[in-house]
Amino acid sequence: MSGRSAKNNNRGSDLFGYFVSGKYKEFHTNQYAESIATGGLSATGGVISDYTDGPIVYRAHIFTSSGTFDVTALGTFGDTVEFLVVGGGAGGGFGSNAGGGGGAGGLRTNLTGHPKAPNESPFTVSNSPGQYTVTVGGGGAGQRGQGSNGTPSVFGPGPVTSQGGGGGGGPASAGTNGGSGGGGGTSPGAGPYAGGTGNRQTGTTNPAPTQGNPGGTGEHVAGVWEGGGGGGGAGGAGGNVTGPGPGAASYGGAGLQVAIAGPAANTTGVGGLNPATNEGQWFAGGGGGAPRGVGGAGSALTVGTAPRSGAGPGAPGSPGTVGGYGEAGTGSGGGGNGWGNPALGGNGGSGIVVVRYQIAELTATAKATGGAISFYNGKTIHTFTNSGTFETLGTWSSPTVEILVVGGGGGGGHDGGGGGGAGAYYRNDAVPVSHPAPFVVTVGGGGGGFPAGIGVEENPAITQGSLSQFGPSYQASGGGGGGNGGAPQPIGDGQPGGSGGGAARGGAPHPGGTGTGDTGGATDTNSPANGFGNDGGTNPGGASPSYGASGGGGAGSVGTGGALPTGGGHGGAGLQIPTTFRNPTSTVGFPGPGGSGYWVAGGGGGGVYQGAGGSGNPGLGGGSGGPYAGAGNGPGLPPNNGFGTAAQTNSGSGGGGGSGPVGPPATGGGGSGGSGIVLIAYPS
């Protein structure tokens, strides 16, 4: 198998020909899709991307959230698969002068022809029983001190494990060890502070595959220079701060390109985009160190170039700022942050797992490029899990396309905080498209969960989900963040968004955030121009030893108010994606009632706060009505510090609200909202 598809002239789209007995025969795409099992493996799980590299057709299963790769039958092209496993990137640190960048998650791949492949073993699969668990690591939280580590990603049994990145250093602290190490922090008159080391997985192959690289050293020399070290990346070490000037050495370490999910030159929307080459599928770049570092998404760019996509840049450190976030689905580190009070390091990006194998040999013609491309029931489907471009080609023949655009979900509040609101759900079954007509596709990021243990003066805008958009005219707003417990209005109120965030706990009354989308969402109808969305739950307040925050609104219903004194409110229900996009081999969205799937845009559950002798349960995320899967649940209760649960990546759902323990000073931080998604379909 070829290890790279970036130079593929077929451009990885609409598949019509199928190689049979040495002769090319024409088939309708849905007929081709039904005949795949006669060629290669038959398997389910993740987002499906079918594409060509010369005469070879590959199928990639792209997991941006945890699931199962289920092999149901073996084919004629062998029983081995190629993989990419990237751990979650770490959060950046916040230093009194400059925090270190978060390290990237570890990266492992056996993609044929890739420089890292020789140190990996072939991965053989079986259809008895054929189930391989996929765990996608979450990004670490940016903090007021040391950034949190990312969590591992795993593909198994086997298993193949890639470690989470190491957190960026805070005041007077070194970077943490991880898949790639975090950059060192700073402290006036002291240091230098070393970066963390990169991980080397042992015991699985010989020699053991290196997963990442060390973070850079942070330094402070009074009156001369200061800066946090850059987080390490899969392709290079984070930079050391060594002298005055624009902080060139605090750049995050370079990531690596792994062209496994589609033709990289055509920007599949998977992984980070490297502006130096305008190619996608770059992963595991280190976060930049504050105050001037730039995240390292792709290649080792020189000083003075534009910020690299995929990893977070360091922030200058004015009050209320946040270091840049690592991009979801890349395993990149968050940016460090400098002086300024209050301020935070940036969150790390979640990891990713991709599994690829050959399914056919054929000739291919193309109608459009962009996103992960699959074929179901006579339709060609483009799934964007990251931003990119949908561009028609010369063979374009359809006057319209069907689209679904879901905004990024809002983050949950802290300390008995409200659940985050879902991103708006915009559906249109007849968007005019002609040729040539490139459409820029923006996939909104989820809002950050409000961190634990910081002052109520902090700007709650950090919890707002981001806009998703198809072209200039079709968009879905991000969800509103949940209110913060113990805070006066307006910080304790749910924030507005596509669906509004839930209100924080009492005693003072707090309203839920207003949903800017339209109420009355239904799965089988087009939405109004603002999309579907609902208000977050309100909280009437009242004195109680235990009282609950409210759930965030969902695309299908309003969030539930906190129940006094029994606990947190549930998030509003989500909606199922249209039947056009429900390919049974794909797992877009999250589970709903009765085992149904394909749900998106549910509100996050509200947290609870316990005074002396209090009790109560946190709310549940609003996937669809029970069991409320997919959106962020409220957390477990104290004494576990009650951190809210993050929403599923690419679900557009709200994060869970954090709970307060029995007594100060610790409080649980909110969970992050899930990034959005954009789906496009047209007749094959």
C-alpha cells in the first residue's frame, strides 16, 4: 500500500468504476458501496472516508471520540490494517511572567512509507470476534498554574497506546512528562525551568517507537527577556527561551503529517492545516510558550511566519486572556499564558484514532472534494469534523446539496455550575450549488469548561462555543456557557447561544441563557435561518444545604431547572441527524433512547453544591431524553472535587457543570463543550 496520498490526481472523491477481472466496469455509487464486502474488509465504526490513491481505493474509519472498530468479514486484500493513534494534547500553563506550552499527545502509526512505520508491527484483525475498542484521549485543561496532562488514546486489543501530552509549566515549575513534554514555566529571578521529556513506549516492539519529543526550557532574566518554553511535538522538540526578541525559541515543537484519512493535498478536514504547504492531516503539534510563542502544527517554520494551525499560540497575558487552544482531533498542545490576573493557559486538543485498509481497485471520477467522503443509499456524503473547503469539480451535476451544520457546544460552569448549551442545529435540504463554487466550511470549537478555583471576575466568554458555517450564508451559532456557582449576576446566569447555558445554583435567582436558535426543533424538517435551539434551565434560588444548578438547552428541548434540594437539572434533548446521513457503517453523533444513534446538540447537565449535611445528584447530559448520552453529564459528587464531564467531540453538545464539595476551598471545574460538525450530501 502507498503510504501517502497527497499527490493523488483522482482527488479521493466520487467512486464509479470498479476493477473486475482486468476490465473497468461502471457502477452506480450505491451499488459499488453494497459490493465493498466482496473486495476488502467489512467493518463499522467512526466517520467513514472512502478515497483513491491511483487505482487503489481505501476506506478510513476516523474516530474523534471513543467507540468500537467492528470487523464483520474479511476480504480479498488481506487481514491487516494501518493505524494512526494520537493521544490528547496537554493544557498550557499560566506563569507569573510566562507559562509553558502544553506538550502534544504521543503519536504512533504503521502507515506504509511513513518514517515512523518501521518501528511498528503489522496490525492483524479478525472477524472472530472482530471487536476492537477505540479510546480517544481528551485534551488537558489549561490552568492558572501547571497545565493538565492529556489522556491516552488506545486501539486494541493489541493494544496500541499513545500517551497524553505533558502539561505546560506554571510559576517556578518545569514542564510535565508525557507523549511529548510540556514547556517549562518561569519565575522572576529564578530558573531556568526545564521542559518535560517525551514518551517512549516500551515492551510492544523492538526497537520501541518514539511517541514524541521534549518540551523547551522556560527562562526569566530581569530586564532582558522572559518566556515559557514551547511544548514538544511529534515532529520536533519545543523551543528553549534563550534570549531577547520575539521569543522565537518558545515556538511549539513541530507536528507530523500522516496522510491516512484521505488525500492530504485536498484538505480532508481531518487534522490540522499547515499554512506553509496548505495541506491537512498534520497532528500532534506542541503549544507555544507565552508570551510570544506560536503553536507547532506542521513543519518547523522559521521565525516571523504566520501562526501554525493545530496547536495553541502563547498569549500575551492581559487580564481575562486565555492561551490558544489546541485544535480538537489533532492531539496538539494548548498555548501558555503570561502575566495578567485572571488569565489561563489554553486547553489541549483531543486526540484521534484512524484505521485504514484497502477495499477495492478501480478508476475514479470526482464531483467534489473536501471532508471525509463516504457513500450511502445513492448519496455522496462529505463529513467535516474540522474546518476545510467543499469544492465542486468539472463533473458536478447536482443543482443543490443537503446540509446539516451544528455549532460548537458551550462549556459548563464551576462550583455548582450550570450545564453548557448545545450549538444550534441548522438543516437545509436544498442549498443551491453550481460549478465552480468553493464553499469555505468552518467547524466550531467547543467552549472551555470554566476552570476550578478562580475568581468570579473572570470573563465567562471563555465558555462560549464557536460558530459553524457552510459558505457565507448558512451557519449555526455556538452554545452558551453555563453560569458559575457562587457568582453574582451576570456571571452566575446562563449565557446566551444557539442553545442557552444553564443557570448556576442558588441562593440568588439566576436565569438560564437565551437560545438564539428557534424552538420546536424536529428531526425530519428543515430549520429556520437561525437553526434550532432552546433556552437553558433557570434557577429560582433559595437557601438550602444542597442545591442544584440547571441544565443547558438542547436543540430539541429546554434545559431542566435545578431541583431544590435534590440535585442538578438535566440538559435539554438533542436531535437526530437526517436519515440521509445515517450510514450504518458510520458512527456520527452519539447514542439516544432505546439504542438509537446519530444524536447531536444535547445540553449539558447541571452540577450541584453541597453545604454541611447536604446531598443531591448532578444532572445528566441531554442527549435525547434518557439515557442522556453524548452531552456532558454533571460530575460525580464530592469528595471527588466534582469536575464536569466533557461533551463528545463533534457532537455540538454542552459540557457538564462542575459541583462544589462539602466546604471550601476546592470546587469542581466545568466540562468542555463538544466541537461541532458539518455534513453535506448530494446524489452520486
